Amino acid sequence: MSIALVILAAGKGTRMNSDLPKVLHKIAGAPMLIHAMHSGAALDPARVVIVAGHGFETVKATVAAHDPDATVVLQEEQKGTAHAVDAARAALADFDGDVIVLFGDTPFVRPETLARMAEARGDNAVVVLGFEAADPGKYGRLVMQGKSVEAIVEYADATDEQRTITFCNSGVMLADSKSLFSMISEIEANNAQEEYYLTDVVAIARRRGLSVTAVACDEEETLGINSRLHLADAEEIFQTRARHALLELGVTMQQPATVILSHDTVIGRDTLIEPNVYFGPGVTVESGAHIRAFSHLEGCHVSRGAIVGPYARLRPGAELAEDVRIGNFVEIKNATLDEGAKVNHLSYIGDASVGAAANIGAGTVTCNYDGVMKHKTTIGKGAFIGSDTMLVAPVSVGDGAMTASGSVITEDVPAEALAVARAKQVNKPGLARKLFELLKSKKSKRDKEGQ
Ligand code: UD1
Ligand code: CA
């Protein structure tokens, strides 16, 4: 059965108190809407339709960047969840199959849960996803008769008796496309909130003699995000899940709770992550690497056996080959370091390529920016860059070459040459002693005058 994924994301999210549309707030570095799209992607949908309203253009651009095949439709006014699904009607007019509805602000529904819903579809016209709520609050309630869902009653419209029900509606619904849109046409807004409720589909289906069943999931999966507090809770849930997954895969973390991961962080087994490490988006770390404490990584690749940190910063485009060493207070940006290269202390390497086994001394800086443009530095295999060398790019240092400490290198250094680019040292015998005497006598004269 082919399936269309419809994600409702038009709401304003007033309680976020933000200029950004709610569904674009990020969890683990990715907008919550993208997390919802990820969950839905597990069903391998033939179509993806996002219903957007507030911040339409920004939402559309974000979706396009993630999945160019997804359709973003406009729901100009937000008149309820059924009205929102109706906005996808035209986009799915030629679609024959099932529709699954997700909410863009409910990013954690597990792919396995959606798969269970697809299995439960069978002879049921509609499948809804429910959960046992610890505190049912204002969630819609599932009115059950045995295994059959008879209706979903919104809290605002529920009787006192119905409000005692703890089996609640997550908002996720699966139904055949043609009958779903036909039932939506029958929905009216004659309720406490004067909204078109998607949940009314259930009672309509029952009136038509169709069967409706519910699949249950963990309450954690249905966490809807309406405020920054919820966003922080969601981040915590994501981080806990992601850390557990890495531990299961064979990554060691000495203090998992202090390691922050991104939605797409990949770490190989037998890698050791010390406490307080931050992974921004786009990081891959191979097996058997070692990321030491207080390091910050984003958009980079760390190969097998490399050691990074403590206090290292790997920025986008940092590519470390096997057994590379990056030490404390070192920043690497858009630079390739070949096998066994070492940058151990206090350096900036940007827009550069560093050959295998090259050694970059403490305090080295690639001066890559002239105030307008960026330029490249090339350092050859086995080169030795003396401490405090300024490499004024564009510049290259050949294989096996050396630079003297404190050099400002503005011209290419041939292979195996030693470049010395600093003022020549001159020693003046006895002059330090004379200078001390002169200064001391000046000071004592001044002290006397001051009395
Ligand atoms: C909805 C369900 C409720 C369920 C709860 C779970 C209905 C009528 N109620 O209530 O049973 O327990 O979710 O969280 O469906 N949206 C639009 N356009 C609209 C209205 C909503 O795109 O016109 C989007 C919102 O942006 C949001 C989602 O749909 O992502 C849910 O809407 P919301 O108003 O939060 O529904 P609830 O009142 O929470
Ligand atoms: Ca909600």
C-alpha cells in the first residue's frame, strides 16, 4: 500500500514567544519539523506534504533544503486540524493509497510505532495513535468500546465522565486517502473551540459502519512542543536516546550526560569520548578515536586512531586522517590533515592542507584571511613548522621543509629547505648590566623627588 505523509505545521506557536515559526525551532541541531519528517520517512512515503501557515516562506525553504520532493501547501488561516489536512487535498487529489497525519511539533514518534500503525490498518478504515497519559490534562480522549475507537472527544467538549479517561489522542492518524478526505468534508466546527477537528473523523467513520482501531505508544513519543520549556524537555529526551544508542553501538562515554550530540552524529565503536564534548551537526568519528574533554566539533570527520583535545575546536571542513593529533587550544577549519600529522598546542589551521606526519609547532597561525578574501596554505609531508610561525597565505611549505620559530612566512618554502624569516639576533656584551644601572638610578632619583 503506498502511503502519503501529511505533516501539520501551520500553527503559530504563540507560547514559544519567538519570531521563528515554532516548527523550525531546533532539537539536537535540526528543526523539529525535520525530526517529524525523519520519523515519517521510515514508512517510505510516496508523497510528503507539509501544511504550513505562519512563516510559510521560511518553512518552505527549510523543507526544500531537506527534501526537494516534498510539497509545502499553504493553510492561510488556522481553523483546526481537519481544516489543515484539507489544505493537502489538492496536492493529493491524484493519490491513491493511505494517508498518515503527523504534527510538526510532535517530533519523537518512533518509526517502529508508525510501522505498527501501518500493520494495524488491515481491515480498519482508520488507525489512531493513543497513549496512556500520566496527567491527561487537555488532551483529546479516546472513547473505546473493546478494541474499537468510537470517538475522540476534545477536552473542551468532554463530559466530566469522559475527562476521567486516561487513554489520550496523540494526533497521529492513518486512513485511506479517499475516505479520509470524504469524511473531512463532513466535519463541522460546531464545538467549544469553533474549530474543524480532525478527531471528528472517528465518529464519522463509525457512523458509516467503518472500523476504527487504536495503537498505543509511550507518552514520551507524543510530547508536543508548545513552549521553550517543552523544547528543553525534548532536547533532553533526544540526547538521552542518542547517548543510549551510541553506548549500545560500543562507544565509551565516561560521563554521557555531559556529551551533547546532534541529530546526525555518527561515532564508531571503541571510540572514547571524555566528558563535556559538544557535537554540532555533520560530525563523523571513526572507530577507535579519542575525543578528549571540552572539545567542540561540527561539520568534521575524525578518522580511526586520531586524538582530539582537550579543548580543541574542529570547525566545518576539518578532515583528520588516521592517527592525527590535535591538542589543546587548537582550532581547525576547512583543512585536511593527512595521516599522523600533529598540531598539539595553541594553533589556528584554516583553509589548509597538511601532509602526513607534518609537525606544527605551538602557536602557529595560518593567516588565511586578508580582510576580503580567504587564501590557502599547503604544508608538505613531514614538514616541521617551528613554534609561533605565521604562514601568510597563499603560501606553501614543501615536503620535509622547516620554518624557524617566530618566522613570518610570506613566500613559498621549497622542499627540504629551512626558512628563517625573522630579524637576526644581535648580542651586545655587558649592555644589560649598564641598562639596569641606568634605570635603577633614574628610579631612585624620582623616588627622592616624590618625597
Ligand atoms: C490536538 C488534538 C488532540 C490531541 C492533541 C495532541 C485535534 C482537534 N485535537 O489538539 O486530540 O490530544 O493534538 O497533542 O486534532 N495545526 C495546523 N493548522 C490548524 C490547526 C493546527 O497546522 O489549523 C497544527 C499545529 O501547528 C500543530 C498541530 O496541528 O502542529 C496540532 O494542533 P494543536 O492546535 O496544537 O492541537 P491540540 O489542540 O493540541
Ligand atoms: Ca498541541
